Amino acid sequence: MERIADRFFLHRGQSLQLPAGQASAIIIVSGRLSMMGAPQWLGEGIVTSVIALEGQAHPVEPGGWIRLTALTPAEIIAVPRTRRMPTWHGLQERLRPVVDVWRRRLPGRGA
């Protein structure tokens, strides 16, 4: 059976490093994070981007490693990259756990 996603829980100040090639997206279910991207060449220098993330999905470019640091306690889902493009049905099945989490967190849906 193919892996759908990996879920991580981080305490404030805790960091997690992931190979950027493994994840196609990072989804922040709760909390706030900073994400340091893989170093990239810009002209003759190396540049590393740092992005603040909260309650959103963020695509991850392949290559290198990314570091996620929790600014508050956080729950993260890393959606893995696939070798082939998924069919529409396959895409729906892969995203179903993520959509279910978001639906439970909508006001009036209780959970």
C-alpha cells in the first residue's frame, strides 16, 4: 500500500528536517512554523529563504533539505511526492485525509 502522508507534532522551539525531494507539500493543521528552504545559488552567492507558515498548505520544491521550526505547538502533515502524476480519482483519495481534518476544524462541524 502506498504511503498517503506523514503527520508530525512539534513542541514550541522544536525543529524537524525533511529532505525536500520527499514531500510535495507541507500542510500546517495547527500552530505556527518557520520554514527554512534548501540553499539555492543566486548569482555568485548562496541564498536561503525563511518563510513563516500558519494554517496553510505550502508546496515544497525538490532538492536539498528543509527545516521546520515550531513557533507555537504545531501539527504538520507532509504529503509525499509521487513518481507518477495521480489520476483525478487517485488525487481525491490522497487528499481525503487532509480535507477531513480541515472539515472537522470548520466552525459548526464540531470535533
